[in-house]
Amino acid sequence: MSDPFVVVGGDAAGLSAASKCRREDPERAVLVFEKGRWVSYAHCGTPYFVKGEVDSLTDLLSLSPADIEDRGIDLRREHEVVAVDTDAQTVTVRGPDSKFTQSYGDLLVATGGSAVSAPIEGFHLDGAFTMHGLDHAAAVRAFLADPGEFSVGDLGGATDVDRDMAARYGAMEPPETVAVVGGGYVGVEMAEAFSAHDLDVHVFQRPNRLLSPFGEAVGERVADHLREQGVTLHLGEEVAALRGEGQVETVVCGSGTKLAVDAALVGIGIQPNTALIEETPVELGDSGAIATDEFGRTTVENVYAAGDVAEMRHVVTDDPTWDPLGLPANRAGRAIGSTVAGTPEPVGGVAGTAVVKAFELECGRAGILDYERARTAGFDPVSETITAGSRSGYYPGGSETTVTLTADRSSGRLLGGSIVGADRAAIRIDTIATALGSKMTVAELERQDLAYAPPFSPVWDPILVAAKVLGGRL
């Protein structure tokens, strides 16, 4: 057909859009170009594959290439889109055998994000990794294996893995000491994964607390817990370089601190992959990601963007924001697929809702906790932090659960919250996220009829206790 829906990127947003468009408009041609071989996989599961809780790389796949093609989608792996001509409505594609031009009626840019390693010097050394992609996860797990017993097939028989890289690391002596650079989601999860392999784990974090977006209470409790688990923390230390002769041997900090290590995992953030649209009229937002409207449309007609490469609206501020997380990517892609097929559907807003596991602790956050950000958005923030039991005191299995809520002083509107505890704490953040999406005040949150039974919650759920205390202050 002359007006195919062309998707650049074969993961969460891209394949959600392609699948939805095919269901809604089965007569329309849908082409997905993916520059790599892996498609539709769970980024968030990679630390648990390294740890060994997930056996196979293929367990992390949501859809196989065969599943995708069964949906009527023309999937082209190892096809990189290298240019976009928005006037001619064409893309230039470099495949394994040739370079060609493909026309589009509608185009979705779902190129995702990539891990940041700059400005750390020496990242090219063997033993230096990020955790962004299945090949990276495979290489790390291979490196941790006994070289006398390892084979690439141990990774789960995945045919798409970078076998050369995995085999090379599998032949090396496994590390004994590892530096984790960055104390965010990836850093905390990978500290747990490495500890499961009995490594001496050191976490370097430039700020003075872990999980900075989760707030002070969460960061302090997680730090104490990681120390209890044998992880050494270097807070307030910025890693400047990795040194070694071919392989990582030393971590060097800006302060002059040095540590001998055998490997380094860098998890200092990701950045949106916007290079594809640099020579087009498609505009970026203030965050550096692609600016989009409520339907995922860019500033150029018939061009959409979704996932880790695109901005979305924040439910608290109503301003564009960049929150590269899985659910918004899937949801936005699905909505764009419906819109392209003829039924406009908003991509929805985001609250920055996130959860992370730190050994036995569960952490969650949603909304705005940072006072400077809240004030920039026009709010006068005030917060309270409480600690309450996760179950009725007489029922076994409970744990102290710490909740922080932040609200606007004048209106009482809830702005954000965080939570940490060892007994089903993370899932409770969904109550806060729902309240934020509904623009509730603290008083309205306090009046919510949350479920109670001794095995699950005290009569006053910790979220309600926090709302009651903050409401009293307001």
C-alpha cells in the first residue's frame, strides 16, 4: 500500500503501536524496523537474569519475532533507519544487504534511550559494562561464571545473543571485586545481583544518598540495609575514570580515592536516542527528548514519538516531562496505534511512578518530592514522614513501613509520595499514584476507603496515617 505505518524501534512503544494499529486497521501495512536483533524484551528484568533468578534470556521476551509476524506486522530486524525526510515522507534504511528508501503515511519514532557512560574515562576497557540490553546482561552473567563450566548455551539457548562477546567473557576468570557506579535503580538492583554471586560490592554515588528521586527517608533506609548486606557504600564520591591495562583494574574518583576492582557496572542514567531526527523539523522539548502533544504527535504532521525518546505530560504540573519507564511507553504506543488507525486516543499523563527492590526492602515513589521542582511549578511544598506497621500489630509477618507525602501548603493538593518497607510496601505506591492522577487533596486521600484485614493492613493503612499527619499540619 502507498501509506504504510512505519515504526522505528521494535520494543515496548513501537510494537505496542504496531500491534494496536493492525488490530484496528487490518488492511493497512505496518512495518517495524529494528536495528538490532532483540525485540520486545523486558529491560527491567536484566538484573534478575544476572542474579540468576531468571534462567534464560528468552524468558525476558514478551513477543518472539514469530509472534510479531503472526500479527501481520512486517518486522525487519537488523535494519537501521538512518535518515528521515519529512517533506517526502520517507525513511532511509540500512539493512544487512543494502540501503533503501521506504515511504510512510504515518511514522512513529520509538528509538528508545541509551545508557550514559560519559564523562567517565576508560569505559572502553574489558570488564566495564552498562545494563542496557540483553547482550550486556549476557556478557555480565558470562563473566560471573566459572570458565571451566560455562557455555553460551547456558544463557538459555537464545539465538540472537552476541555469542562472540558472551564467549569471550565466559572464558575470563570471574571477578571478585566489582564497582557499581551510580546509586539509582540500576545500581541498587545490580548491587543485589552481584552480592548473590558472593562478590565484594562497592557502590559509588555522587550525591550523598542513594535513590535520590525517592527522597531522604527512602535513601537513608536503603543505605543502612545495603550496609547490613555487606555492600560498601562510597557516598558523595564521583567516579572520574576506570583504569587498567586492557581490563578494568582500578576505579579513580575525582576526590583522589582509588579502589582496586575487577569489573565496573556503570548505571548513571540514560539519554533519549534523538539523533535520527536531528536533521528534521521535529522539535525537542526542554528535557532533550522529542516534544509531543496529548496524542503523541510531534511538531511535524504524520510523525509521532513514544517511549524513552519522547516527552509526556506530568499529571501534577501539567507540563511536559521525560520519565523513561516501561508502562508509559507501552501505553503511549498503544494509544498512537489506535490514533493512526483512525480512532484518536490520548497517550495519558505520567506521575513518574517507580518501584525498586533493594535486597529485602521495597521502595516506591510517585509525583514530585523535590522542593525546588515543586516551587518551580508554582507550589509551596510541605512534607511529613511517618513510620507505621504494614499489618495489624498482632498478626505475624508485618514490617515497619515508612511513608513520605508532599503537598501544596495553600491548596492542600497532594504533590508526591514515597514509601519503603519489607512487607508489600512497593505496591502501596499505586494508591498515591492514583490520588495524583485524580488531583486529590491530602484530605481527600485521607478519606479513601482502603481495604483492611489483619494479614494485609492495619485499620489505618500507612498511606492513610501519612495523609492524616500531613493533613493535620496543613
